[in-house]
Amino acid sequence: MKWCVLMGSPRKEGNTAALLGPFLEECGALGVEAEVIWLYDRNISPCLGCMACQDVVDRLGCVQKDGFAAVFQSMADCGLILLATPIYSFFCTAPMKALLDRAIYAGVKNYGREKGPKLLAGKGAAILSTCGYPPEKGAGLWEEGVKRWCRHGGLEYLGILCRRDWGRGEPFLNEEREQAARDFARALWMTLRGAEL
């Protein structure tokens, strides 16, 4: 089983990375091959809205030559796409937004001269997120956006793990959060494993 982790944080020692750590450890224990892609390390430009991709029905067809195609290939080659991001202004970070915009337009062939496939259809998608508000307030818009993104792209939305940073010098990661991350990885694995049987 192969999973693609899209890491939207600019901080490799930040809260989102801390929460992702035990998640990835549990993946290893379950035999899941998890590829982590740090989006701030990739050159992924925003979508141009040119619609050139819509006239190429059997592949991406994006006119921009940057890091997008390689990341999309990793998304296409896995069974689960995990969107790991801190919440900035009630949504994901800019590199993740740029990636998701391009993935949904180049990946869903609805708008060209002929209709084509949804290139990520059938994949699972889930969220691992951190924010500075109660999760339902801090990450609610982000989760709703991902649900709609999945619906449009033919992916199955499998849930969210979000934890709040209380600040005030309190350590972000604790025993409860570590266990929640491990439990989330195991729950996703069981869901996907059940779908394969």
C-alpha cells in the first residue's frame, strides 16, 4: 500500500511536522510506503486558468513546466493522498492551494471540446492539520473545501485529524496527540485495506 503525503508547511520542525511524525511511524509499522513531498521545496506555480489542459484528455496537458507534473504523478501512483497543512487564514498554505487548483483542473477533463476522465478518481484523500483555533472553527472551511475538491475529482474523502496550538509556551505534541495521529493512520489503513478486499 502506497500513500502520498503532501506537506504544506514551510516549517520542517513545526506543529504539522510534529503531528505527522507519529502518523508516519504508524504507517511504517503497518507496512505502508508513505512518500512525503514538501511543497515549499517544489516549484509549483499557480494555475493560469488558460484551459489548455482541457484539450488533452489522456494526461495532464498543463502548459507550465515546473514541479507540478512530478507531484501529480506521485498522487496518481498512490492509494491515499494525505493533505498535511497548517491553517493560514482559515485555509491551507499557498503552495498547497496552487497544487490543488492545478490538480483539479488538469486532472478533471470536464471543460474541453470533449469530456475525458477524472485522473485521480478512486483515490482516498484525508487531512492532517494544525491551527490556532478550535479545529471546527479553524479548519472547518478547509475541510469543506477538500470535501468539494474530492467530490469534483472523484476521490473518496476519508476524514480529518486536526489539533489546536494553544501557544503560551505549551509544547504542541503530547501523548494524546501522538496517539491520535497513530490511530488516524491505522483507521485510514483499515478503511483502505477493507476496500481492497
